[in-house]
Amino acid sequence: MTSLYDAIAELARGGYLPGMFEHAFMIRGLIAALIIGPVLGGMGTLVVTKKLSFFTQTVGHASLTGVALGLLFGEPIDGTYAGLYGFCLIMALLMTWVKRRTRFSSDTVIGVVLAQILGLGIVLLVAVTKQFNIHQVEAILFGSLITLSDKDIAVLAVTAVVASIVAYRLFNRTMLVSFNPVLAKARGIPEVWVEYLFITVMTAVVVASLKLIGALLVLVLIVVPAAGAQNIAGNLRQFFYLSMVFSTASTLLGLVLSGVWPVPTGGAIVLVGAVIFYATLILRQLTGRAGARQGEL
């Protein structure tokens, strides 16, 4: 990693990159943004299509409870991976299991689980603050360049590679299950296993992105670029690639803004994403295109 940092810093000193990228924490943020952008953009097309937007928000809220659990069980403040990944994955699978075995709508199931997560999180945070300063864990809420470490980048890179491979194999099947479950069943697609595997991969990607984006804002970066792409996309291929482009542009420009002004990285990224969304909405109106509705791509 040191040689990569030196190479990027040299580009910044040579004027090929903004001067802020001479610093190691900004370089780590740049690498994370280049990984997160395309992965969350591509994942966002599936999340929007399957109407799982608030599902991802619940996973984000579960992260704070997971961090608190990790700290209470002795994990270091900068590496609560077992508590974070373990609790978020359990909650994601629990929501999926409850949804499949009840007649409740998805938003009702999400609301029930979210209430439980928030209640447990409040109790655990009170216990955690007796041992740690609450500001030590606030980066999980809002994202922070300063807290990114080489280990976080490595975890993010591995997660992104695995998620990309699984998503590549599952993309067409997931879309077919979402649009036409009867046809998917007729073709022998194991709908249950496809859904559980997708939920597992999506949860891993969301959790791996928290250090840069923050739990409160990760939903927006997944949904907003995909929604912006949906405004102007004419087919599924355009929808997928435009979402990746918008998500990557949001992360990179937001990273630069957070380096110029002392604002949380996640907030800057989300604001850029919002600008892109409204720009595509205006473009759609000016060009007179109706745009594709959800489920029509």
C-alpha cells in the first residue's frame, strides 16, 4: 500500500491531481471512493428494482448497534468487524425470513425490525459511553476520512470483488424474479436462495461502505444515483451503467468537497448525488422524455 500511496502523492505533487491528495488519509479516501462508487451504483439498480430502499436504511441503522456490541465484547474501537458485520447480517436475514413467512408488507416488517434495532441500540449506546467517548463511534453515523485505515480499504476491496462476482452471476436472475416471479419459477430459478444470497451480498457492501459514507447516508448513495439514472435511461443497460457513473461521480466530487471544506464526507457525497438527481430530472423535462418507471426497464 505504501508504494501506491507514494505514486498517488507524486501525481498530486506533479499537479496531475489536486494538492490535497498528497496526504495519506485523502489517498485512502480516493481509493475507497473508486471502489465504493461503481459497486454501490450497480447494486443500487437492483435495490431500486426490488424496492429495498428502506431495507438498506435499516441495515445502516443496525450498524451502530453492531459496533456497540463489538465494543462491549472487547473488539478494538477501530476494528469492530465481528460485531458490525455479524449483527447487520443477522438483522438483514431476519427481515427477509419474517417477510417470507408472514402476510405483512415489506414496509411493515422493516418498521418492526427497525424499532427493535433502535431500542436495542439506545440501550447499548448508554452502556458503551461508560467505556468510550461517543465521538469515537460517530464516524459510523456520518462517515469520516480520518477514521479510514488500510485494513478498512482491504476489507472494502475484498467485499467489492466478491460482491461484483456474485452480482454478475445473479443480476439477470434477480431481475427476472423481481419482474416476473412466475416465469422465474417456471425456469427453475431458486427464488428463495437468490433472494437470501442477494441480501447477504448487499448487506456486506453496505456495511463495508459505512466508514466513508456513514450509516445515516448510505441509503441515499445507493438509491439517489440509481433514481437519477432511471430518470434518463431508456433501457436496462443504460440504467445500470449510468447508475455506476453517477454514484462514482458523487463519491469523487464529494470527497474533494470534504477535503476543501471541513464537512463530513458522507454529507458532501450525498449533496453531490442530489444535484445530479435534480439535473437529470430537469434534463428529462427539457428533452420531453417520459423516462422509465420502476419495473419498466
